[in-house]
Amino acid sequence: MIPFRKMNGLGNDFLIVDARSERVRPDPEIIRRLADRESGVGFDQFITIEPGKPGADAFMRIDNADGGEVEACGNATRCVGLLLMQETGAEQAAIETSAGLLFARHAENDADAIAVDMGVPKFGWEDIPLAEEFRDTRAIELQVGPIDAPVLHSPSAVNVGNPHAIFWVDDVWAHDLALHGPLLESHPIFPERANISLAHVTADDAITLRTWERGVGLTRACGTAACAVLVAAARTKRTGRRAIVTLPGGDLLIEWDARDHVWMTGPTTLDYEGLFDPETGAFTREG
């Protein structure tokens, strides 16, 4: 049996395993079984902490609830960053991911919050990636519904570690994201699929957001989506470069700094610890 921690960031929850001394890599079917909220542990992502390259405290591997590996997860980065800083006593943690090297630190004005440098966003159509060329990804040609009266249309596209499409709406709850999300996630325009968000700008420094996360579904909080919506809003002059993004699970502070790095700040929570069998998916909860 392998120890795990169940943690969450604003309800975006994870099973986290330390695999730095012993390799742990369950089959996708075992991950799907553990992720099941009725019969398993229940989580959005399976996170494995592995040995990192020189200059990194660790490598963070991310598998979605459907068993597919993805490049980045902002809320998980905060959780892993907290664990590594608690372990080393350092003021900062360097976390290697498939999306690049990310840095976590304690927030300056909130002892309970962790801030993460999510790097520089990508806007080029080939970097997002999109299946065809768009010179301006602030609004791409994509819509849901009749041509003359679309329900959703002209999303902003951006990559913040993984691909995102943001539809600007007047009410994020007025649209059936559970219906539109899976169709848009797998639209041919997104060769690697995409996270699909509905965003409502309520002030120059405030955005309300709902996200359908690829490989997960509806989520209470998606950290990279919060980063994506802020930079997309700033690019389209809907907001400034710093805003509170309100998700179903709570608020994240997102700032796009002068170096074009995106900082995400928010809380993390340890739910409980337990043990699981990577061969069968059997698990026990402790505490």
C-alpha cells in the first residue's frame, strides 16, 4: 500500500503521492477507478511527486480523472509547493512540470495562501495549439448554435501550460456548460483538446468564471483557467492586469506582471491522508 494525501485548492481536488524514492505509476484504469466519486477516493487529478532535474525540488506529474496526462495544473502546483516548502523549510519551491519550471512561495499578505508563478502565456495559434491559423487569438471563429443567433461565439484562446478557450458572457450560469463543454473540448479546432470557460467581467478588477476542464468535466476551480481568463481579459481590454477571479469554489488573485509572468494566489487545504494499492485501486482513509 502506498501513502497518499488528499488535498484541494478551492474544491479542485487531488490525490497526491510522493514517488521520489519509489516509482509509482498506476495504469489509467486504476486512476479512473480511484477518481470515481461514488466508489473511489474521488478527485479531479492524480498528482505524482517525482525526482526533478537539477534546479528543481521535484517533478510534478499530472493525470486527469480520465487517466490522461496533462501539462499543468495551477491549484495542484500550490498544494505541491506547500508540501515541498513544509518539507525543506525554504521560502520558495521550484517545481518541474511538463509545461516548464514553476515557482511557489507563501503569499506576502496572507499566511494561509500560496502564490505560484505560472510562467508566460502563449498566444500564437500554433502554440495554443489550434488546428488552423488565426492571426488574432483574442477572438477565434468558433460558435455554438445557429449562425445568425449563436448561443456562444468568438472565444479568446490562450495557453497557460495547457490550452484554453474563454467565451465572454453576461451570466456564466445562464448556459448549460455540462452540455456544451464536452462538445467544445473535443472540437476539431483543438488538436490537443481544450479547457472551455465561460467568463463574465463584473469590474475592471473582477471576473466570474466557470470551467469545463478537459479530462475532468465541470470543476469547482481550475487554476490555469483563472490565469487564462485574466490575460485574455487584459488583452481584450476588458480588465487591467490584476483581478480577483471568482470560481464556484472561491476566489483566486491573478496578476500578469511587468515581465509577462502570471501569478496565481489562493488557499490550499489538506483533506485527509490514506493508503492505496496501485495494482488494484483499493484504498483506506486515515484521519
